Amino acid sequence: MIAATDLTKVYAGGRRALIGVSLRVHEGEIVGVVGPNGAGKSTALKILSTVFAPSSGTATVCGHDLSDAGSIRPCIGVALQDVGLDPLMTGHEHFTVQASLYGVPRDAAACREARLVERFGLSDHVDQVVGAYSGGTQRRLSLALALLHEPKALIFDEPTVGLDPRARRQFMATLRELRDQGHPVLLSTQYLEEANQLCQYLYVIDEGAVVAEGSPADLRAAVGGLAFRVTVGDTVDDVASRVAGTWQSGQPRIDGEQLVFHVSDQIRDPDAILAMLRRVDAEIREYRLVTPDLDDVFIHFTGERSESEPGQRPMDMTVRIQRGGGQRWK
């Protein structure tokens, strides 16, 4: 199991990357960490991988205290955003070095390498130097290496970035197999649909703090109400500008060519939204009323500001949805 309590990380110069982050991953469970770029996701995973030391807080990984990095590292398989591969070594040489570092016997290492090379589609690349690999192939090699020593727990930082759709599906299937075998898996991802498909539990991190947690279904329910999606014929940004100050129940967000309105329990009549759009001369092409998805959850709890606009997070936006009346923390 992976368990962290009140992790804080302050970098030189006083920048606070993490502010009291607590999370849990049980055996046989995939837990996701989502949030905007720069929110602190990678910092949290690097601390739990023993790459960084926290400024304060405690954690245990596979029963070992975070301070005992020598006992934790053989137990975990890690793939961070920086793949850390040597461009002058072949894929096979990376497997050989990895096996030696983790004390995997030569015969077992050869069998595992063959299996992983096949699973991650590396057969045509494993004898080439890594510097000749594409970014996606380097990512696949990094993920395969993380599994070579058959770790008890997995920690992956945005593992599917750069993977083509087939490789992503295969990796997701591998994660499900590992989960079903009882391994705890902690991952960060920017793909919310991926998080919805894979994860039993999610932590939403923003500005270094956990602002929401729960199962995907519980988080969607916490947003409440319905989402009304309207496809417009005009430039969607122009329509959003014309809507500003007109709609009093929260400004819509832009999703591609659609405006997405949050529809509260008090305002369920889509006719009111359509009438407002007609008043601002918007061309309405299509509309539908749907339940909130994880995109709605993400925006609801983290806002729509860019990294260059840090702002202040409203304190009343934090929600914690714990299973079984707090059983999450046992």
C-alpha cells in the first residue's frame, strides 16, 4: 500500500509546490492524480518514488517509511515524465543494466525481457540505440523497464503521454492486469477519460493542495446538476463574450465548438438557456442535456485560469468524498 499524510514541499526561494497532500492507494487499486500543469502532481509522485525528500509530512510505501529509500526502491516500479534513458545504449542494454541493478537472475531477466518486449511492441527497436527511438518508443521502453523486476507497487507520472492509441490501450490493459493481481497503482494523467476508465479513486490537486477526492462517479455527483452543451455556428469565443454578463447562473466554459452550461437543480429548463443565446444572436446548431463528466469536475474544482494566472482558489470549493464513512483512511 502507498500512504501519504500531509506532504509539503518547499523549494529554494520559498515556492511551495505541495501543501499538506494526503493520499492512499490500497492493494488491487488504481488511483489517479489529476490537476492543471504545475499543480504539484509530479512533485508528489517524485516524493513517493524517493526521488525528492518532502519538506514535511510522512509516507509509507509497501510498509516502509519514506526515509528508508533503500527498502522502498526494490519494491516499486517507477516511470516519471523524464524517461532518463541513455541515448547511446540499446534497449537490450537497458534491460541488462536494469536487471543487474535489481538483482534479477540472468535467466529470469531474459524471460521477462522477452515478454515485455513483446507486450510493449519493442521487437523492432530493442537492438537499436535509444537515441534513434521516437518519443513514444522511448516511453514504451521506460514503462517496460519499470516492470522488469516485478515490483509490488507501481508509480507512473503521465505514463501514456506520447503513446499512440494502440499502445495506450495495451498499456491500460496491462495496468488492469496488475491491479487484478493485487498491485497498488498510483498514476497521474492529463487524460480525464483515461482516468474515468482506469481509476477507482481520484485526487484532484490544484496549487499544491488536494481540492477534491473520490471515485469518478462521486466526483461527478459532487458537481451536481446537469451540463447543457450547445454547438454554435458562430465563433464560440465571440458567443461566450456576448453571453458574459447576460447569464446569471455561472458563465459557460468552452469545449471545442461547444458552450457548456452548468444547470443547477433550480434551473433545469434548457429553454431559458436557448432563449438567452437567441437574444445575443447566437446561431444554435445542436444542443443536449447531459450529466457532468470529468472535464466538468476538473473545471469546477480547479477553474479555467492558465498557469500564468495563478489567482486564489476559493476555499469553499474543497470537497472530500470518502468511501464508507471514512474507511478510506484505515
